Amino acid sequence: MKCARTHASAGFTLLEVLVAIAVFSVMAVMAYEGLRNFLAARTLLENRVNAFHARVRGIAQLQQDLEQLVARPVRDELGDPVDAVRHRAGEEILLAFTRHSPWPAPARGLPDLRRVEYRLVEGRLLRREWDALDRVSSVGFRERALLTEVESVTLRFHGAENWQDDWSADTGPAARQALPRGVGVTVRFGDGRSLERIFRVGGAG
């Protein structure tokens, strides 16, 4: 009597291999999509955090400037007098003022006072600083962008009794030395966000 012998199949069939490859492919695509979404979310978060920190630093610089205001009028390149603090709606210069220098160095020719201007140019809030107060055409300045993607900047000034939109001298040398008690700043950005602060002015009576 012959004994029937069965042989166990060795390895995988072609169908099993194809199914395994298909399952692996689907899992790989899902893993890749998940990783890509994670990296995109992390990049977006980093960009937002960096933008927020840049805005905080820009506002902090403005606050430092306003806290160091000095009642010192200057003269422009033509020799005309300019107020210690000046803002008038519609002018190219958003805000101009004299402030104490954070790092005066008389031995190196760096004075205790600096002249600073803020300008809004193509969505960038620019800060210019001069070492010389009464300027001539050969005097240079340093410029840097404090804020970007800026849609508008609104300023208001607290005088002796109330808030006003402009701050500039009407007549007389004494008026040119006047400092506001406080400055309100509203910055609107292109992404729809805005920052609003009120700063107390240093040196104001």
C-alpha cells in the first residue's frame, strides 16, 4: 500500500506578494502625507512665531524711543527749524523726534542726543537715526526696517488736556520744544492683525 505524501508549499505566491506590496505602498503614502503635513504645520508655526517676535521687537524699539524724548528742536539741511517732536498727517515723515542716546561716547565723537525719524515705505516701517542733530547735506544716517507687511500706522498725541491727531509747533521757539504727555500708536498689518499701544513720553512735564 502506497503512502501519499503532501508537500507544504514553500514561500509566497505571486498574489500574496502583490497584496503585500500594495498594502506597503498605501502605508508609505499615508506616512509621507502625515510627515509632510507635520513639517508644513511646523514651518507655518515657526514663521508666525518669528513674525510675532519681530513685531514685539519693533514695538519695543518705538517704546524705548518715546521714553527717551528730549525737548531739543533741530535744523534741517536747509537750516530751517524743526520741532523737537513732529507729526503731521500727510507728510512723508511719519514721526520725527530728538532722543537721548542709549550709548553716548563723547570720546569717540558720539553725542548724548540723536535725531530719529520713522517712515512707512512700501509696507515697511523704517527707522532712521542721525548722530548729528543739526544736519548738513554730508551727514549720513543709519536705517533699518522695524516692521514689515504694515498696512497703516496711526498716531495720536496727548497734550495738556486732550488727545490730538497732529503734533507740530504753531509759532515761536517755545512751542517747538513742547513734548506730548503720551503717544498712542495703532499699527495695522496686511494679515488683518493690529497692535495698539499707548506710551508715556519721557521728558514731558
